[in-house]
Amino acid sequence: MDPLSFVRAAQPFGPLSEAAVARLGATVEIVYVPRGQPVTSPDASRDHVYLVRKGVVRVERDGHVAHLEEGEVFGGTLGAFAAPLQARAEEDALLYRWPSEVAEAVARPPATAAGPGLLEEVGALVGRPPVWVLPDVSCREAAQRMAQEGVSSVLVAQPAVAAQALPARQVVGILTDRDLRTRVLARGLGGDTPVREVMTSPVHFVEAGLPTFAAVLRMLELGVHHLPVVRGDRVVGMVTDTDLVRLQAHSPLFLWKRLEAGEVARYAEEVAQTAQALLDAGVDVVQACRVVSHLHAVLCRRLLRDAQAALGDSPVPFAWTVCGSEGREEQVLPTDQDNFLVVATEGHEDYFAGLAEDVGKGLEAAGFPLCPGGYMATRWRMSLAGWTAAFRTWMADPQGENLLHLQVFADFRPVGGTLSLDPLQDVLRSAQGSPVLLAHLARSCLGFQVPLGPFRSLRATGGQLDLKAGLVAPVVCAARVLALAAGASERNTFQRLRAAREAGLIGDEDAGAAADALAFGLRLRLVHQLEARRRGEPPANHVAVDRLSAWERRRLRESLWAARQLQERLRQRYHLYLWG
């Protein structure tokens, strides 16, 4: 295969135009390096970008070693294997080489499948100016205005509203048809009730220039069905969940409505369809995870309402809390249940045992298998004081099961109930002043083996690479330690990396590379899990490396390298080379 054909097939720099391929063809050098001979040195590695055509090249940078195979790139300033680095042929190697400025000029990321729909601007959905009323208008008049205008909501604005425009700062509330049903009719209030007594305030807005996906996410986060749209400081209209559902088959908002109506039995199937629709629309996996996490929370709250309808109201406040990937908002397809229950005070065991049992069964019926490790509220429920004491015990002696419990429960996120878990967060924040605890946590992160050898060495596992253990978990674990060291309250790994960077615990390059690596790992795993579901197979964490495209293999290699780099930062920070 000639160099140009190989470049077209391997896509080492992402999809390229024919003009870019021609430029590479005009400037390529073909280099043969015998086994054991150097390819480039740290000083010279900035000058050229290399593409492995045949053989294996051993590259070393910052004490890390990777073995690059056919279709992989190193040198210059491209990707994870950028200069300065040392490279040596581990086998007889045939390489294509370009001046750095040429390769970097043509390189660009692969195009996404983005199109209209969820990436369309919110402002494009606005069909009419906003409808508004004064705060002292009666609910009867507001309902009549809604009927006349053919809308399902009105904004409530202060009297000093400009005639031609509605400034956002003068909007004090919103009244919807749902509010009229639940806050007026259901409570037996009269039609003369002033709007200001039943309106929702404060009002949340969405910018007209944002993609409509941002409005979807905002509605799920806030649990609202209407969002006023602003352009600058002026309200230009309203967008509703119905507007957004029309944009896309398997809309997250459609599933949200089904969950609110108690239709939970097909949740696993429907959330997989929603995830596929999000990816097809060009939504990045990080945002897709956030959407599905909010849907999981809606499911939990629906099951809690159903359980309490049978058991009665809770005798004391509580918090139904998720942990693991769901707590970090990084789960898409349902996995084993990871949840626990925090109760305000001791007692009421029968009630909360029944609540945990009913919700656990509901989650299982919706597609969340029982946790083999037992991390479920049927086993793990205590008073708030009991939980804070447990956290302190685990943190004081971070060995064995204590360390495992701390790593699982530190990623907690309350999704139901009214009890505040700030005291638990305060206990976690104290980890910042415990270098011994942080060193124990960091050491456990180094137990994840990131595979940097040649991909063909995976024969022992049938050519399969475990994305969770080899890529996702090392980044998640390291980010958790760094966030605790920074005293940060974030649960999401991407936010934890940002907090660690802002605290000066890792550099911009390491934080960005780790975030990109995690995003790639999550997306690759999700894509292959969705493919498995379509084939009728159970979703798994493994991918067959030989089934990946050349671009995916290169990105996977770079992502693994970034994960190892993050581990090295932990090793250096906590002097773990002294631990053995």
C-alpha cells in the first residue's frame, strides 16, 4: 500500500480532505529504522511527526513507556505522544515522517454526526413574543389571557415594563396551566386569587443562542416544563417541553414525562434509545451522561412516591442517595444499583426498611440489577449521625474494607427526600488536612493497571481491552483523590479535575488530557454497549481492539497514556515510590 492510501485508511490526523492528503503525499519521507536503533531524541522530536507503517516503536516520556504500532503517531505537538520524547525501534520499523508544521496544519478532529435538532439554536424555536401579566392580576384574568393567546403559561412582570420589549430583570415570576390546576383549583382557591400568590419565582431563563440541548438539560435539572428565552437582557419568547419533544424521536423530555406518569417498566430499553438519539444528534457523551443522570433521579423520585403512597408519609426527613457512577453523573445505561439511605434520626426501622425494599424492587424491575457487593439501601441505611461517624471511622483507618467503603460512598449524590447532607460533605472536606488518608487513597488508584503495551499483546484476553478497569477507573480514582486534596465538593470527575487544576494540584495540560481521555473512554464504551444491546447481548466494559478504526485506536492509545500520566502525578505528589 502506498503512503497516500495508508494515510487515507489509517486517518492518523482525523478525516482529511484530498488537498490535505496531497500535501502530506508531497512532503512525506519514508524512514526505515532497524530493531534497537533510535528513531528520535527529546531535542529532535519536535521537528517531525512520525506515523508507524510497520513494526513497533518504543516511546518514552516523563518516565512512561508506550509501544506504538501500525497507524499510530508520535512527535511534534500532536496528541499525547508529543515532544519531547525518546523513541526507539522495538522491532524493525517502517515509518512515514513529515515536518511538524505540515502535519499540524492538516490535522483536525473527526467530524461529528451533528445536525439539526438538539444542536439547533433555542431562539429558532421561538414563534411569538412573550405573553405577560402584572403581579396583581387575578388568576381568572391570567387564565383568560392564556386562553386568548393560545399559550400554556404567562410571565409575571413588574409594572414598569417597557412597551416594546420585556427586560428580563423585570420578570418576577411565571404562571403555567399546571400551576392553575395544582395551586389554585386543587387547593380550593378562588379565581380572584392574585397571580403573585401562586406564581413560581424566581424565574430561570435560557439564552437564545444556546443549542436546544441546553434547554433540555436545563428543564431536567430544574424540573420545569417552560423556559423563557432571552437574547441579551430582553425576553424574546418561551420554549416548552412540547416544543423540544417535537425535535427528536426518543427525546429525554418524552421519557421524563413517562416517568412522571409512573411508566417505569421499560426504562432500561427507553433510556438506551434516548442515549443513542443523543449521540446521533451530536451531543457529547459528558452532556449525555448528565441528561441520563437526571432521568435516573426522576425515576428514583417516582419510585419513592409510589412507595410512600403505600407506606404513608415519612415519619422524619430522609435522603435517598446514589453513589458510584450514578453519583458522579457518569452513568448512561443502567448498571448494578448503588444507593444508600440517610435518615434524620434513629428509629422508624420498619418504615425505612420497607421503603428501601420497595424502591430497590422498583429499580430492579426498571432494569437496575441488584448490587453483588450489597451497596444498596436495603443494607446501608443509618441516621445522619451514624453516617458521619462511619465516614470518620473509615477516614481514620483507611485500610481494607474501610478504604473500599470510603471510595464508594464518597461519590454520593442525594436524589430524593429533603434531608440535607451538608454534614457528610463537611466530614469529607476534612480529608484535605489528612495527608496519610490521601496517600492511602492515592496508592489504591495505582492498583489499576493501564495497558500501554502493544495492542497485539492482548491475545491472552482474546484481543479485548477492559475500558472500565484500564482507562475510566484510573482517571476517576485519581480525580477523586485530587478533589479531596483540594477540599472540593464536586462529585463529577470532569468537575473534580477542574477543581484540582484551579487549586494548582495538577497542570492545565494534565487536567485537559485526563478529561479528554475519560470522555473518549466513556463514549467508546457507550457506543459498544449500545451495539451489544442491539445484538441482544448484555452490555460489557470490554472492546475488541482489532474492531476499532485506526482513529479510535490512536485516540485509545493517547487516552491510556493520559491516564497513566495522571497516575504518575499521584505517585509523585504522595511519594508512593517509597511505598513499594
